[in-house]
Amino acid sequence: MQPHQSQLIRVVDEFVAGLKAESDSLGHETRISLYSFDHKVENLVWDMDVKHLPSMRGLYRVKNGATALIEASLKSLDDLGHIWEEYGEHSFLQIVVTDGEENASGGDRRHDGDMTILGPWLDRITAKMSGLPGHWTSAILVPNSLAKRTAQNYGFPAGNIAIWDADSQKGVEDAIGTVRAAATSFLRGREQGVRGTKNLFAVGQDISVDEVRANLEPIPADKYRLLKVDKETEIRPFVNSHPGVTYERGACYYQLGARAQVQQNKEVIVVEKDTDRAYTGDAARSLLFGTGIHGTVSVKAGNNPKLEVYVQSRSVNRKLKPNTRLLIML
């Protein structure tokens, strides 16, 4: 994290500001605890109302580059487990962000290569994750596919793992955007009685048809077409194979399914499954991802029985997935 320290502080402060706004709009009390970790784990903020959280500037400083990932994950979960739950209804959301893989829990092993001490830590985290109650949600952002598989082995649910670009300043902003969108989805889910999830980094699952109709603008039925995709194919020849339409860059919207990177300049459209009515507008991104989300977000489609999400494509060779649809603006 060393090259991105100042950037990380700024975007985390922005994330907290967005969390405050979302909590206010929903009437929730949201409390936050923050930890940093390298070869050791340090609590920076403990169980504070998000409305009173100070800037990370002066609190967070990158140190020696080691990664006590398992130890940090376990300590935060263990610490939060001491919060009294006898009265009221609580939900817990843990989000871990790492730019590297485990190499320091129980001692820094970057130089001596001794991994034998890791065994008990692996046992502890898998036991902890498998035993989390239903109102606890644990998620993680990792730097690559190998780290994603490792996180799954630790017990993080596949739907609660996202990959971020740890090698660029833009990657830091995108990572916080992804976390903020996930936190927004979590808070909205709480509003509907969902206390925990194993599909955190998904969008569209927490909105209703009524919300879409109230906040977005309907697209006239004669201004778009929906085409069914039966097999994997490239977007341009697929469009051009249909009579009455010709591929134009930016006029096509693919149905969001598996994880995708949605850039800040990409428009989104929401479609009612029962009627094929389509809606869009300036509020579409904030409805799906949360207010004030800047940069790229890494998301996949949530399970919503009433709605589908479509994302604008400007690629001439995007691969369309079978059993999805493509929306074309005419």
C-alpha cells in the first residue's frame, strides 16, 4: 500500500462520507471499526458512530509491507464478537482490503520462508468463517485470481470476494468505489430485513420495481430492442445479423451477469422482466451502486426476480454470454 498511502486516505474519507449519507437517508445507526495490518494488526478506530468518524489522515500510515491477513481477519471478527447483542437487532459487515497474500500471521516469514507456523492460523480462520452466524457478513478485496482462490480456501464466500488493481492509483479509487457500492447494498438490504449475505458484491438484488419507476425515466418502447443471445458470440456480428439494426458503438447494453468492471462513464439501464419496460436516467447508477460513487466498480448481477440490469458497451468485440439478452438503443 506504500505508493498509495495519501490516495487511500482520501478515498477512504470519501467512502465514510458516503456511508454517513446513506445511513442518514435510511435512518440507520451505523458504527464502524478500522484496523490496519502489516506484520502486526492495529486497531485504529473502535465501534464509533460513522457520523463522528475523523479523517484517516493522522490515523493511518503504511509500514513495512508484510501481510498478516489471517491474523487481521480473525482479530477484527473476534473483537466485534464482544459487542453486546442482547437488545436490538444487529448486523455485522467485515470488509478486508489487501494488496498482497498472507505472509506474516504469527510472525513475518518474508525472509526465512518458514510457512509451517501458518497451519494453526489456517485452521482457525476456516473454523471461524464456517461458524459465523447468519447476521455476519465477511468480504474481501484481493489483488489477483490466485489470491481469490486462497481467500475462498480461508472461508470467504465466493460472492463476497472481488479483485482490485493494487498497482495503480486508479485501482485504489475503484476498490473503494466497489466497497462503497457493496456497503450501500448491505444497508439497503438491512432495510428490507436481510441481515447477512454471501453475495455482497452484487447489484440489483436490493431494489424494487416501485423504486425503479419512482426514480428512473422510462425509455419509449420504440426506442430500443431486446435480443436474446443463445450462444457465446461477439457483439458486432451478433447485432448485424439481425434485420433492422446495425451495430453502433455505445448503443448496445449487455445484460449484467458474472462479474464485470463498470467504468464511471458507462450508462446503465434497468428492465422489468415481466413487461420488458426499460428505465434509465442520471439516477440509475446511484440507485444501483449508491450515491457519489466515482470511478470503476466491480460488480455482478444479484438475484432479483423482477428486474434485470444492463450495462453500456463500447467494445466492438465484447463476448456476449449465452442465455442473456442484449438491449439496443435505436
